[in-house]
Amino acid sequence: MDVGMSGSSVFFTQSPSFLAHQRDMKLPKGRSNAESLFGLSELPSDNQIRNLLVPVEPKYATGVHRYIFSGVEQTG
């Protein structure tokens, strides 16, 4: 679950590296967006995310993205 959420959460950052961005946030604030917004308990590396998500066909991720987008729309 953490890898899937990490794969989606990368679109909410302005950094080319998900992991670097989360580490940079965690240092001064004590928590990263991945932990506070997405409830991740462990931060997977960029390579872990890539290795696990690249083989997944896009049609399987569509439902997850619609679910996330719906939640974002509802909360404004």
C-alpha cells in the first residue's frame, strides 16, 4: 500500500525525486508529506517505487487515481 500511495503522492511535489523531497521536509519539520498527508509509515526509495509500479498496467491504476482525485475534490 505504501508504494502505491508513494507513487501517487509524487505528483503532489515539485521535486524530481520523491525520496529527496520527503527527506528534505522531514529534517526541519519532523514529518514529511508522505507521513502526514498519505499516512505512510515507511518511505520507499525512488527505485523501489519504480521497480514495483512500472510493470503495473495503467488500467489497474485508474481506479486509484479516480478515488484520490474524488477525495481531493470533496475536501477542496
